[in-house]
Amino acid sequence: MNERRRWCGVSATVLSLMLAHPALAQQSVPESSAAETEPSSQSAEAQEEPGSVSGGDILVTGTRIRRTDVSTATPITVVDREMLTQRGLGRLDETLSAIPQIAPMLGERGSNDPRLGPARINLRKLGTGRTLNLLNGERMTNDVNIIPSALVERVDVLTGGASAVYGSDAIAGVVNFIVKRRYEGLELNAEASTQQSTNDNAFMLNLLDEAGYPKPDRNVWGGQQYFASLTAGMNFADDRGNFSLFGSFRRTVPMAFSKFDHTACPLQMNPPWVPVQTNDTWTCGFTEYNPYNWFAAGGGEWTNATDGSRNWREYDPDDIVRVPQRDYLQRSTRTYNAGGFFSFDFSSSLKFDANFLYTRYKQQGRNAQAVGFYAPEFEMPCDNPFMSPQQAAIVCGANAGVAGATAPFSMTIFRPDYTNDYRNDVSDWRGAAHLSGNITDDIRFDLSGQKSRRIEKYNGSDIFDYWLMFPRFTNAMQVGSVNGKPTCLSVINGTDPDCVPLDAFSTAPPDEAVWDYITRTGGSRVQIDQIVLNGSVSGTLGTLGLKSPFANSALGFAIVAEHRWNRVSESGSGAYDWWSRYASSDVVNELGGELELPLVQNKPFVEELTVSGAYRISDYRSLDKLVHTWKADFTYRPFAGLGFRGSLNKALRQGVLERLQTAAPYTGSFRDFCAPPRTGSTLTRYSFEQCAASGITRQQYDSLTTYGGCDTNGLCPVLYRPGGNPNLQPERSRSVTAGVVLQPRFLRGFTASLDYFAIKITGAFEWIRTDLVADQCFNQNVSFYCGLITRDAGTGAVTEINARYMNSGFVETKGYDFGLSYNWADPSKLIGVDIGTLNFGFNGTLNTTYNRQFAPNSPVYSCLGYFGFFCAEPSPKYRHYASIGWGMPWKGNVTLLWRYASATKNSKLAPNAPLASRPSPGNTDTYPLIPKMPVLSLFDLALTYPISRSIDVRFNVQNLFDKDPPMAGYADAGTGAWFNTYPQYDSWGRTLRVAVRAKLW
């Protein structure tokens, strides 16, 4: 409490100083400020587009100090407008994922996951929540769908922590979208694209033939995307004011997996019982069904008669029918954007601007399941009126037809035309206002405020969630007779009066009323509100004599105070009525400052030597103590053309959803090695000595001896409790960057840079992977995982698994960024012929470390260079994005782009034992069929041609040579697998795009 009182006193003092010192300096500083940046894939400098109007200072990402006479110490990769237009304005997230600092995400690929709607940025593969997005230097949500892509001038990508400057979430880095705030004229941007591929993958086509699946057409076109944006703006009041509006629309046409040979069926390995030595054959699966169903009873496997009679026959695998993979490879999407910008200069020293952005996007996915509705072992009434005497005798033997008698029973029924439709409906708006001006010639103030609201609605139809619907499925099968009418036992005893009896004992399809009972519609709604108020004073203090005697430039400073309010509410309905209903909020008040001191300038061997630092104190209402973040930087240029830079940051992330979200418990199953599996199982119960480390008592272990709740697979019913955790502390990171920049005077237009980065996050938010709990507790004796298990004090049965977010892990990454650009403005001087201009761009990343730990004292997984169960999608050691551009001497330019990623190995083949192990005890399969993901090497081609001064057209082709993605089966790929491959690979062949920009006024 004393610390907080001191904080309040300091805040009041500093804020009073911010407003009470109009005469701290007299020396003039130019208004415009430019950031020294490392090269982008094309250009490292932002260029004004025709029709743009200067909006004042150029924003410098990574600092709030605005000055032109000192280099920045933070490595920044700049993605310029040229690259954005070359790869398409319709999807900013997919365009940015081409650069090696950003990990590719699913985007609009995939069918039915409600989390797939937002277009998020994932820096360094550290997670989207650890990347802070900015819009013109101001905080925004991590969903770039709201950004008016046609107005983006450049994107700054900053590596490393930046919480001392921007606050929470800037752990992996910052992505700052610089958008035009002043526009004069009328401009149209439009794009149309389509996917094209030749289905000539002999391996997959043969596999489809062997498995009996229909083959796709040889030449496929589809997945069209359409984008159009209109921008209008005008100046007024003698050009002191500007008002502009924009609107855009984007539509994506869905595509089914069955359209492409490499996604026409999900790949699987041989069945698990096939020995490792012969486990070398791919099979197709998951899109097949048995029209006669499958039953396990009386020690055998059975299926219905083909003639429709109620007589079982032995199960015959030849009955299986294969159907095309009708799930969506690309979801249907409609996106609407609108907004406006207003700015007015009251005088040369007082400016006001405001903006409002709105987006709404609707997505529809389809999960066309041919897989069956599976019911694990349950008790079947022996007098079920739907069973024939033959069927009842198989199930119950001598008890056939006996009322009250039951027998173990398991089954799968199929619904060939079963299709889930999933819909995401997201609306997002953001309003902001900004007042800035000069206090003196050298000192300025900035006041800003913003409010945003995001609403995510997710709805699904015909949902069969195994663990939620399983009780209904078994209820529908447990049928008796009331006055000769088949009736659910749960209706008779009153436990479920809505139950509809299911007749699965002939080939006649079940009534729709049955499907309506065992499947449901449902949805969820999430609302996120945020208010941000920010005030800062910045400038230089030369008039006070605060400068080094060896430098010309004075001490620069910035003082900032910020208030943020976040509120999250969430609810579910229908099939998701188990979703917790809650509304919670958090508030933070922050005070921070920056100092930047040039120590030496324009001296022999010291062109520039500057040190800088920042410090921020954060007071969260939800925490009982203050949180501190800081940074320290330096830049050193011994002479013009050579520079060194370094930065050390301590950053944090205070989770919003991870803290505010309440637990959302659901019923599932858990492999309890200390409980006896049901009679007939081949599994063995662990001894008490093996179980003792898990925390079970002798009394509980003995009580479990007669426990009959587990099935023959050892799976026992349990309540999982995932969700937020109000006791979470902020996760913290330390990041280091150090680099060199070379700009030789003898080679004008050439820039090269090399930067080292190291980021380590401790106390990381980890959702508990329930698939690891059993193995890590019972086999690895990790106390953290054992502590997540709750047992009934009397019976000893597992009742609950705590799967909420924990500050339990760490993640770290290290590596080097390489940048190179060369703009050869006049090659004719060398070769004597006017061939126009040439430019070269290169942006590469060499990763040397990527480690992750999920819980204390548990294994550290070194995933660099691997993919698979623990590592999910591939983590290549090296990626680059390179380009060669030719500005033709007549009109237009052509650019060839090269995307490259090094090969990765299957994690099961890693020498790191924890990485190679599987969570299932005793599973030693190494699956040699897919030892690695090969090198990714894709080429894109872009052409821009100006038809006139006001109209230009663009053509580009991505994946120029229609290179197929490498294959990954479910058994090999792990949790990151996405229908036979991974997000970084182009899964739909080549993309052909045509675009036009027309200046209409």
C-alpha cells in the first residue's frame, strides 16, 4: 500500500510538471522525424503515394521521442507498400507472413474452428498474444481485418520487448501499421484472384485409387477472392483541414478439400498394431462409412444384414464406402470495412485528428463428416424392443429379453450426409482522437484517447460433440417398452424427458427426430471492450544545457501516462450452454519515461555514440503490487556508413482473456493408470508403488480395486476444467538485440544489416495439455502434473482435471536477422545501355534456438528444426524472402520473389528423448515413413504497368510453378497438422491475381 501511495504521489508530480513548464527550451527542432530502419524485402523507406497529404511527423516505431538527428537502436524490418500490393491487399496477415520474422497462420483455411476467424500476427512463433499491434503508433487489437489495407503506407516490424514504451503485450515485438491520415482525391483499388492447380501428384492419385476414393479433376480452378476499396478525401480551410472516407469489400469463395489431389483424403499411417519395421504404408481415412454400422457385443464384432432384416452378421471391412473430402479447404468469407479520418491544424503548433474504423466479417465453414457416431462401452438393456431375438442373444446370452438385465455394448452408427455448418460473425469498431502541439520550440505534447469494441459470434448446426453428446447417445440406445411403445429408460425414470429412442438394429435410417436429439445447434458470444487514454510530453532539453560536451544534439526525453480499461464477457447457448457466462474487467494505470542522450557526435572514429533508455511502472487493479519494465539501448557509428546497435529489454504481458475468462468445465475421459480397466481389457493396472508418486493414498488405491467406471481402454469419466485463471501473474520476458548496419558511401543505395536476437519468456501462460497429464504424472512423476488431478476422497476415482491457464512454462528463441537492399538507379553508366533500374532485396532469419517447457521440472522440448507431436508445425532453422526488381526503361516494373525455408525433421526421430517420446505409455513407433519436411522453395512473380498517370494495373502469380506441399499424416504431424500439411505451405497450387488502382479525381 505504501508503494502505491508513492506511485500516486510521483504520478501527480510528474503530470503537474508536464503541464507547468512551457519554457524549458528555445532551440528549434524540425517537425518531421525519420526512423533509420533495416531493409525490407523491397525498400526500407516509406514513400508517399499520389494523392496523399503530409500528416506531420513520420512515426518512429519503438520510441516516443521524435527527433531527426539521432539513429534508432532498435532493429526494424519495414514492409513497404510495394510489397503489400505485389502480394495483394485483400489479406494483410497472409502478405506479412511471407517475411521470416512472422510465423504463418491458418488465415481463412480450415473448416470449423471458431478461433480461425481473426487475422492475427505471430512474431517469432511466440504466439499471437505476445505480439502488440499498433495503428499509427497507437494500440489496437491483434486482428488486422480492421485495418484499411488500401491506405497502408508501410508496416514496421520491431523485434524484442517494447513494454517500457508501449505497455503490456509487446513481448515478442511490435507490428506498427502506418496508415494515411490525410487524403485528397478519389481512388479505387480492386483485385481479383483465383487458385489454379494441376492434379498430377502420382503418389496421391495412386493412393486414392487403391483406397477407392474418387479422384479430383486434373485441372482445378476455384477459391476466388475479390477485393474492392474506394477512398475519397478533401482539404478545407486553406488546406489546414482534411476529411477522408473509405469503404471496402472482400469476398472469398469456398473450396472443398476434394478439389485437390494432395488434400482429397486425410493421410494416415498403418494401424498402430502394425510393427514398426513394416509401418511404411500410407492409407486414406476419416472420409469413409459403413452403411450397415458396427457393433461390439458378446465378444465379437457385428454388422447389420444387407437385406434390412434384424439379423446380424460378422463385421465385414469390405462394406466400407469411401466418399470425397467435402470439408472446406478455404472458408467462405465476406468482409466489410468502412471508416474515416479527420484532421485540422488550428495553428502550426496545435493539431487535432480523429478516426473511426469499422469492420464486420462473416465466415462459413463446413465439416462434412462421414465418420461414425461412436459410443464406447455402455450397458445395453437386454429387453431393448428394437433388438431381434438373434441380436439379443448375441448381446446378452441367456439373459436375452430379461427385464432389468444389461450387458456391455459398444457401437458406431453412420450418417453419410452428415454435415456441420459453422459460422463466424465478427464485428469490430475503433474510434480514436488525438490532440498534439508544441509547448515550446523543442517540446511537444500529445493527448489521445480511443475506445474499441469487438463482438465475436460463433454458431454451429448439427453438432455432435463426443463428450457432451455421449450421454444423449447412450440414453437413446437404452430403450425399454411402455405399453408396447419403445421408450427411453431416461424418460421412464425422469432423468431426461426429451430423449428420443434410437433404432440402430437394421439398415433403415434413424428418424430425423433422433438426429435432432443427439446433435444440437449452439453458439458462443464474446465481447471485448477497451478504453485507452494516453498523454505524453516529449522533446529535447538543449536550452537547459542538458547535452554532452562532445555532442551537438541535446538530451531527448519523453514522459507518458496511460490508462487502460479492458472488459471481457462471454456466454454460450444450445450445444455450448456449458460455456461459462461471465463478465469481468481490469484496469491499469501507467507512468513511464524515456531518455536519449547523444554522448559523442562528429568526432574522429565517432560519428555518433548515443545511449537511451526507458522505464515504465504499471499499476494493475488485479495485482497486489506494481509491475516494472525497462529498456536500455545504444547506437555507435564510427564513421558514416557503418553503425552498431544494441538493446536490452524487460517486457511483460498481463493476460486479458487468460485472467478474466472463467473456467468452462466439460465432461471427458482420462486414462487413470491407477484404476482397473473394465474386464476384458488387455491393459494392466499400475501397482501402488508406481502410483504413489502421483499423490494417491493407499486407502484410495485399495478402494479403486472394485471401481467399474473405466472402459476396456482404461478411459475413465472425468470433469475437465479449462479456462482463465484470476491468479495468473504477468508473464515476463528478457530480450537482447545487437547488430551492425553497413551503408557504404561508394555504393549508393546499398544497405546491409545483421542483428542478433534472443527472447526468453518466463512464467509463460500455458493452457494445460490434458493429453500430457497422465504420462507426465504417472510415468515421469512430474509433481506439477500430479497436482492437477483431483480424486474422490472415498472411492479414489479421478473426479476433475485442472486445465486452466498457469504461469507454468517458458519459451525462448534466439537467432540472427539478415537484411540487404540495393537500389541500382542507373545501370546504364556501367553497361552503356539504358535498361532502366534494378533493385535487390533480401530478408533472412537464421534461428539457433527454439525451446519450450510446459511445466516446472518437466522436459524441455527443443523444437528448432523439427515438427511433430510436441512441436506442432515445423520450426525451420532458416527462412528468407528475396526479390529482384526491374524498373523497365519505358513503363512498369517486374519483380521476381523467392520464399525459402529449410527442411525440418520428424520430432519422433530426434535425439532429444523427451521430444521423441509419445504421450501414450509404451508407444515406441517411430513412423519412418515421413522422416522430414523437405526444403520449401517457392517463387512469385509480380508485374506493375501504368496505363496512364492515374491508372495502373498489377498482375502477380504466387507459387509460380504450382509446387505441391509436402505430405504429413495425422500420426506424424501432431497437433499442428492441418489436412496433410502445414500453414506455411501453399495448399491450393498457384494463385493468379489481377489488380487495378485508378485515381479518379
